Amino acid sequence: MKTIFVAGHAKLPGGMAANHISESLTLTLEIDRKYGVIIDASCTLATDHGREYIKSLLKGYSLKDGTEEPVASLREGYLGKAGNALEAALKDSYKQYQLHH
């Protein structure tokens, strides 16, 4: 396999549409095994538009460089209630990546 798949989880804030499905947010990343680049991303936000937008914010970053740049991209681009949960899920995904790489 040329890619690996990691998942990160974080608790959602109260009062969100996604809370009716689950109290946690999951962020999944497909990562190039050699370079650590995020090839694809998905999350459990309530709308397709939101999920696609998060994917566009994260694709192309290399986790070999850490999470500072993709976290900054999330903070600058996503202004919804789940911002802190997305950041926490990204950092959790990064921990999973580090454990296996």
C-alpha cells in the first residue's frame, strides 16, 4: 500500500446539528506513506458542503512537517462551532500517524 488511513476523534460542542447523530466528531485522513502528504480527508460534519470544505483545507499538507500549518488553515478557513473539535481531531489523527510511522 502506498497510503495509510488514520482517524482522529474529538468531542463536539453542544447545540450542533451533528450532535443529533453523535457527540463526537471523527476526522479521517488518507496519507501518502512516503511523504506524509494528506491525499484525502473526510469528517462527520452535518453537511456535504462542510465536509468538502474541510477536505479542501487539509489536502496537500505533509504531516511530516507537523500540524502547525494545517491547524492554521482550519483556524483561518473554518469559522463554525466545530472549529476546536476539528483541530483536536486533526491533532488526534496526527498522534495516530506518529504511532505507526
